[in-house]
Amino acid sequence: MPVPGRGPHPPGLRGLTGCSAADNDDEVGIIRVETGAGCARWLACVLVVACGDAGGGGDGAAGDDTESGGSDTAEPTGGGETGPCDGIEPGDSVVRRLNRTEFRNTVRDLLGYTGDAAVGLAPDPLSFGFDNNAEALAVTVPQANEYLLTAEKLAIWATEDTRLAGLLGCAEDIATADAAAQQACITAWLPGFGRRAYRRPLGAEELASLQASYARGAIDSFTDGVQHVLTRVLLSPAFLYRVELGLPVPEDSSVVRLDDWELATRLSYLLWQGPPDDVLLAAAEAGALADETTRAAEVERMLADPRARVTTQDYFRQLLELDQLADFNKAGYAASLAPLMRAETERFVDHVVWEGEGTLRELLSADYSFLSTDLAFVYNVLLPEFPADAKPGELYKVPLDPEHRAGLLTQASLMSILATPSSTRPIARGKFVREKFLCAPVPPPPPGVNATPPPPDPSQTTREQYEQHASDPACSGCHATFDGIGFAFEHYNAVGLYRLQDNGKPIDASGQIPDLDLGGPFDGGVELALRLADSELALRCAATQMLHFGYGRAPTAADQCTTDEVQAEFIAADGDIKSLLRSLTRTEAFLYRRAGGDP
Amino acid sequence: MSKPTRIQISRRAVLRGAGKVAVCLPLLESMACDSPGTTPRSGPGGGATPRSGSTPKRLLVFFIPNGTITPAWFPTGTETDFQLAPLMAPLAPYRDQMLIYSGVDNQVYLKGIVDNHNEGMTTLLTGQPAGDLQLDPAARTIYQSNGISLDQYVADAIGGDSVMRSLPIGYEWYHWLYDKNRNQIQHNGSPSQLFMQLFGDPNIDPDALNRITLRRKSILDDVQSDFTKLLPKVSSNDRVKLQEHLDAIRTLELGLGNTTSCKPEMPMYPAGYPQPQEDPNALPLWCEHMTSLMALALACDATRVGTFFIRHGGGGQSFFPWLGMDIIPEEPNLPTTEHHAMSHSWPTQPYPYDNLIKIHTWFSEQLALLCGKLQAQDELGGSVLDNSLILVCSENAEGSHTKTNMPFLTIGSAGGYFRTGRHVQFGGVPHNRLLLSIANAFGLDGPGGPDHFGDPEFGGGPLPGLT
């Protein structure tokens, strides 16, 4: 539920009972939830933090203190001023284990394995929606077993008769050659293979150790020897983790700078979710990546590579929770619509970022999409809008009615995910937009709150059925901050079809959010989306989300300077997403890390 | 109530089977260790009795989602002369081995992140708040624990020589089991994979298996040396993470080649177990297979600690069509047969009551199924059930997320440690103390000392009067 934000998360309620009314503060709003018969049994203060201004949230202690944090202890504005961001501020990081996606890609590039190398590995834990959080990725005993079985399987595959010679770069008959020839083959093969596997050159001792592995396995057969080496390499920390030792920084012993190999690895996993290619490795070997112009050129080359598009696709899949379309179940609509909706959103995002305007604004405001003919009815698009030879299941760029559609938020995928089988879920929609696009999470209802809806009344609209959220003061404090966003999308039914009425009554899609600056009241999803498209809040949040995904960590107080910088650059770049990716390769957080702890 | 974590729901896809219709299969009773065709059970050391010199105690945890129906769960009568309530009717044969608890609360959950559902899971077996207190608040999530779960804690102590130090079984994944590094432990959902993990691949002969084991140990030795050489070079927080991985490899290697002398024949399991929307009989069939496999694993001493998880609580698509309930999805203000939604609607609305009773009775029946299979396995000291302790629990007391008077139940005396056959009533004690009592039954203090299990604020020693 919580998402990366720049302030404290809703603390456990026990920690809140001592809080006091806020000073009038732009950054932090405190909403007092009164006891009431209907919604709550607790007197509590709930902190709602607005993304927006720099600084604030510096207390970071709301989770375990008895006093509420926030207004009393908020830091003065951090980013952009002298003081806190002067030195090298890389933030806190921990060594990153390859997640399943990265593992799959790495094995593909290393061995040419095109199957799903990660099929036997446990799902990655999610942190704020992303599956690459360094802190969360760990290895338990059962997982160690999974890696063992996976590595064995891959080693057997890679050394199959038809592949063995190609893997080693040796003669076709190497498996039956004499021992001397086989040893020569291994000796020639190991350094290059090791360099690609560990993403850096191997030392003499390491090579000797791999030779010993080979020798142990070769007692049985040549192939066994190679399998022994391969299995070991695929289980070793230098393969499974992106180990970063860094080089000393004379002016500042609290940080180290990443060496060329480590930079190459950071670049490739950031932009490709995979290992450095030969060009990058060569640049690292030549020591060229220390130069920022060379790095920037590499970044351009990598952005132009198709793998960068796959990475951004994966990012949006996670941000928008598109996997939930697998649970698509709508009364009166075919299940076959779900993959079409997913394909639409994927194609749309890919087009905007890589072929179109490339901006957040475009993502949130575009008046076109990529539809298959089967999906056209959801958007009230008539068949003549499609090419005459349009094939079912294929996607075509079609214009949409700008009165009714604006970018991602009004797409069928999101509207469907955020709906029940036959009705909308405005509360969920409001929460989703706040969390994903405004980085302003919603606190939970107090425990024990009676959330039972009243008996059904088919003469009411969905909005009217949630009337108690607005009229009951025990509910309205919190619900006012997100219900209105969800109601704005009431014109879009459970599959995103635009409608004027709900249960026979006209829809009221107006709203206003008291704690965030969205430019005042709004009416309808399009107006809201267009407001977001140009809002500083949404820009800052988009930068934060990408930072989280790119660096594999929820930005914390220690990342304040980095977050401010990346947000500022993103705003200055008018919300250009490729620029955001470029920014992520230039921060101190990317180029340095904390020197850490005594050995 | 909104789905607590839409993210997790998609994990169903991980365990979704191939969608084939389940084949009618022989039950595993015929695969018991002392039936013809298998060798008699013996301990991992090869002797007739396990290493401790007495019959090993086992710990099981059985999970029921979405709390309970309070008036149908708690008994009436006195401590020793009590009448079982309807939801415990299927468990009547095990009444004398029960301890039914009233007045035990989850209190620690309020100290951490609360979102009205998930903290119930994270805190249940750990006795710790949800949300890693060692992390910056901005990085805390409700799936992070601050301590080890009871099953993993006991497994670390008694599971060392077993083929599997612990056996977490689950039809779907959920976040409630945490190892000593506070990492989530996944469930095993596939009976066929699990069978092979416990008893080996039937297609590999013992000599070949021995060679494979030696080779694996050799490779893992090499890998461990790679870790050991790296550790001094990295930063201290990197070292913690890498050390955890190294520890896992070490534990894995030590366990390699642990076998049980049971050699049961592997049943013909189906390729997968579809969701009830596709095949209403899939889940009951899975329960049948997995309860048998769990009982076999315990009887053969292939493991001594297990957890059994069928469905998670909270929002989702938890339907029970095989109980005669058509699938009616959740809609605002309309009757539904979705478990979680119904657990919230009742008692404000009366319609869900009968269906909730059906559902919770079914869970009791699965528990009874497991108990029966454990009781059917004779060993020193009586039966496997006699030597076991089954903790039955839920993430909430009732569907409304209340956490006072939680439905805790234990079955089995842990080899005579507990004085069973009673309904013990407390006045609102933290459930940490029950966790501690169970740890004590296995000869252990709490992870932090003798006074508490989990968060030290909820200490006071084990619950009185259980032994």
C-alpha cells in the first residue's frame, strides 16, 4: 500500500495519539479523525504529506516515536541551497542481487539461453510495487536450493553436445580430444568467460580457483568439468550480485567512486536490466567510462537499443500493476478483452516514450491510443477510423474523443483493473492515482471500522452509495483526500466504457482535493488528467517513482538531495522521460556510494 | 473492503496449474511408511529412534483466513467440561488433545504499519510489528517483519538433520513466514515437486544420487569460498546481506544427502490444480494430496516443522463452489459469495452467515483430515499426532479485522508437554505468550530470551496453566 514518498509514512496509530494540531504548513497537513458511531472508534491524527516543496519530511521518525513528526521537526528546504547537499551525497545502498528479470536476461546474454532461466526461482518480493528492491531481495535456504537446481540445469543445457564447442570456442571434437588439448581449451576460455560472467576481469587467484573446479569435475569427464565450472560461476556472488567495491575518493573518505566496470554494470542494468555488452565492457577496460562525455555517449547508444524499450515496458507494467488484468472478470464482457487492453497500454506507453512526444504530459493527456478493432467499442471509436484492412488483434493508432479521453488514466486497462465485475471502484481509483501519480499515499482506515455498505439501493449512483464518506465527519477527513479523484472517473464503467448515467441517474464527476494543489475543483477524468499532466506534483512523483525503480530502493531521507536534483531536472526537461533516465546516470548516487564500515 | 494488496493477488498465477481436469487419484494412505512396499521409518541417523533419543516432537501451523465466526467457534461450559461449538464439530475426535484458547489478543500489531489486513499476517507468527524498524520509515512496508516466525525458529533448532528443515505448504503465497534474517519464506504448492524433494526423484538410482550429492557439495564448497573471499572486501551493510546468503548455502549444503529411509511410491499427481472458477474440485483435491504428503513427511521424519496454508484472508476471489455456493463476485451493496466480502458484511447483514459457517466448517474439516492422517501414523509415544503440536490460527479475530479474542487452538500435546482437553480462558493476553509457550514445548526460550517471543514489550513469560 505505501508508495515512495518524501515524507513519513502513516505511522501505527499507537504512535499518533500524542500529536497536536499542525501549524499552518504547506507541506504537512494533519487531519483529525473524530470518534463517531459509524466510521471510527479511534481518536487519531493522520498525517498526510503533500509532495511538492523541497525539504520537509526530514524527521523520518514518525514510524516509531510517540510524538507525531512533521511540522515540529521538518527540515528547512534542502535541495538547491548551500549546506546539506554540498558534499557528495550518494544515499544509502546495499548490494543488489539480480532479480528474476535480470537473472533471465543475464543468463540469456551469457549463455545464449532463450528459455525462462528464472522459472524455478521464487517470485521476487515487491516493495512499493517494484520487484527490484535491493533491501528486499535476499536468499533463503529454499532459494539457495532453487539457485542450485537452476544452475545445474543451465550448465547441463550449455554443455550439450551441439553447444559445447561453441560455448568454449574450441574445436568441435573437444569432448573427445586428448587431455592436453582440453586443458588448453579451458585455459583459453576461462578469462573471457569469467570476465563476461563476473562483469570484470578475473584475478590470477580466481582463475586458478576456477581451474581447480574444472579439474575436480573433469575426473568424471571433460563435460563434467565444464559443468562444474559453469554451475559454480552461476552460483557465485560475483554473478548473482552486482558487487561494488569502488575506488577511494581522496577528498572524501566517506564515499567511494565506482570503477569503470561497476559503472558499466550500473548502466546496463539500469537501462537494459541485463549485463554490459561487449562494447561497454571494452569501454570499461579502456578506462573510458570515467569520462562523463563518454558515459553520456554510451547512454545514448543504450537508449537507442531495443533493450531500453523492454526496460521501460517493465517499469510501466509494475507501476500500473498491469498484471492484474490476468484477473479480468467482467459481467457481460469477454475475457479476451483483457490482453487487448494490456497490449494497448503497453503499445501506447512505448509509443509515447520512444516514438512520440516522450513526456509525462503526453502520457497523461494524449487524445489517441492504439486499439484493436475488438476494443474500439470501449472508446466509442467507429470502424471507419481503422484502416480498411485492419486485422483483429492487431493494434492501430486511432484518434480518440478529447472530450472523453486523456492518456493513461482513462484507458480501459486501468479502469478495468480498478473496478469490480460490473461496477466501478472509485475509492480504489482515487487511491491509485494518489499513490502512483502523486506519491501521496492514503492512510488506512482505523482498525475495526465498520466498512459494511448499507443495503443495496438500485436507485442510487455509485457515488451516492458512498455518501457516508462525505457526510460522516469520522470518514470525511481522510476520504475527502481521495474519493473526489475516484469520482472524477465515474463516467468510465467497469471496463472503461464512457457513460453518462449510472443506474439511470446522471453522473456527478466533480471533485476537489483539499490537501494537494491540483488547480482547484475539477469535473471529470479528462479535466483531472490534464491538470495532472501539467502539475509539478505529478512531475516530481514520476521522477521519484523512476528513481525508485532505477536505483532499487525507496528514496529515503538520505536521498533527499538526489531526489530534489532529479525532480528539478525532470521539470526543466518538461517531463521528458528519456531525459529522466539520463538524469539517473549523472547523479552522485549513481557515480558514488558510501564507503562502508570497517572490514 | 478494498483488496489489501492487489499486487499479491497476481501471485496466484505463479501457482496456477495447467488447467487440466484433475484425475481421480489413489489416496496416499497406502504410502505410509510401514505399509508393504516401503521400509520402516527410521530416524535420519539411520537408527530406529531419532537423534534425541526419544520420539521427535513436531510443530505444525494451520491457517484459517478472515478470522472466525465467534459464536460458532468458542465452546460453552467449563474448562474441562465444555461443549464444542459448531465449527469445531469436525474436530470432535481430537477434543481430548485440544487446548482451546479464549481471551488471547494480537496486541503487537498496533506498534507497526497497520492497513487493516496485512499486518495481521506479518505479526501473527513473529509477534513483532510490521514494517522493518531498522529501515528509514520511507522504506518500510507492511510485508517486512522485525523478527523470525515461530515455525522457522523451531525449525532452526530441531530441523537440522531433516531432509527439509521446514515444510511450508501453501496453495498460494502469503507473507507470514520469516527466517532468522527476516526474509519471507515461500510456500511449496506442487505435490509432485514436493514429493521429489522429500523422497528423491524415483527415476534416479541411489548410486547416481550419491554421486550427484558429492558433486553438489563440491560445487557448493567452491561457491562458499567465493563468498568468504569477498566478504572482507565489501561494505558492512553489503556484508550482512552476503553473509545471509552464505549462511543459506551452508545450511543447504549440510542438508544435502539427508534422506529418509522411507521409499514411498510416488502417486500420479495431476499436472496442476486450477482455480475453483475453472475446476471446483481442484482445491479439495489439493488438500487431500497435501495433507497426506505432510503426514507422510512427518511420519518419515523427513521434516519436523510444517505449515499448512490454503487461502489467504483479505480481499480477493476466495470462492467455494464445491460447497454448493455459486460464484457471485463482490459488488458494492450486493450479496456475494466471496469469503472476505462476506466476512465483512456479517453480522450487519444476516445473509452471509450460513455460507460463512459452511466455509469455516470446511476449513475445520481439512484440519480434521490432517489430524486423522497424523493419528493414523503409529510411532513411539502413540501416534505422530500425540507427538505433535498443531497451532491453528488466523490473521484476525473476525472479518472486521478485530484482533481481540483471536481464534487460537492447539491440537496435540507435543509429546505430553501440554495438558490437553481443556478450554483455557484468559483476560486479554498478548499472543506472543502463546508463541512462547509453544517454543517452550520444544525446549526453547523465545528468540530474545525466556520472557517473551518477538517484541519484548509483550513478555511476561509463557501462558500459565497450559502444562
